[in-house]
Amino acid sequence: MSQDAFQDTYPDEYSHCYGCGRLNAEGLHLKSRWDGDESVATIEPAPISPASPNLSTADCSLR
């Protein structure tokens, strides 16, 4: 999986989504790429609102 994320190829006018928009400074920055014939999404939430030490609120909502 070394190709660009789908979201990184969107034109700027479509890049402000909270979930995947690369131009949304406070967004989640979800990244999706092809892995064979499946798409795989990754997310690295920013530690802006920790729910407890070493756990962000984004981690809680993804489980």
C-alpha cells in the first residue's frame, strides 16, 4: 500500500470534510488506499481531547 490515499487526490473544493478532508485542520484525516482488491482506511487521531491517559476521545468512538 504505497500509493496516494484517495482523499489526497480530491480537488481542494472537496477537501474540507471533517472525516477525511486534508484541508480541515481539525478533522480526523482518514486515509483510504487500495490493498489488492480491498480498500483499507487508516486514521491517526490527534491528541486534542484525551479521554484518559494514552486514550483520545477518537479512540473511544472507534471501538
